[in-house]
Amino acid sequence: MIRPMDNTQFFYRTAIFTRKDNQVALADIHQPETTSPLDEWMGIVVSLADGKHTIQELVDYMGNRYQQVPANLEETLHSVIERLQDGKIVQLSEKAVDLPYYLASPIEELGIEKAIDLIREDGYSQP
């Protein structure tokens, strides 16, 4: 039996991303122009996955974006999060998470050299 997702968990990204021209994509810190675009729902979740908000807050936020909340909104978001977890792009935590500098903002807002130095120090490897 599949265990339902716990909406009290915090969600956070584990991948470097970009947000250009209203398109969220995964980015390579060593080749910032090399990106892997995400579909709209995945992009929204990745861009909001700051480690400071719960899944329930995501459901509420997304619900407030519609005049009529889609009936399957929560299930859709759970599915998106599960797929991002499978790709090691988003993870869940029972406590709020402080993201490292290189994951906290879109790549275009980062100092690339600083990010690369911190990645090296942390031993981070992109998913």
C-alpha cells in the first residue's frame, strides 16, 4: 500500500536552477547556458522549494492562484513532488532546511565563482 504524502513536511531543492523568460529549468553551474527545461508544474515546485515551506503551504498557495481550485490539485502536486524526488531534484524534511548559497537562488542571481568555490567545499554534486 502506498503511504500518502505528509503535507506537514518541508520541501527543498537539491538542484541548481534558472528562471529566465518565465521558464524554470535545471542549470549546470559550470555551463550556465546549458539548461534542462522543466514542465510548468515541476518548474513552479522547484522554484518554490526553498526549504522554508511545507507541502500544505504549497497546496494552499497554488489553490489561491485559481478562482476555482482544481479538484485534484493536492494529488497533482503530490505526483509532481514524487517525480522530482525520484529525479533527486527535490527532497522532503520534517524540519525547515537552510539551503546552501548555490541552491538558494536562481543561477542568474548567483556569483558563479563563489558558488563553484562553495560547491567544491561542500562536495556537492548535481543530481
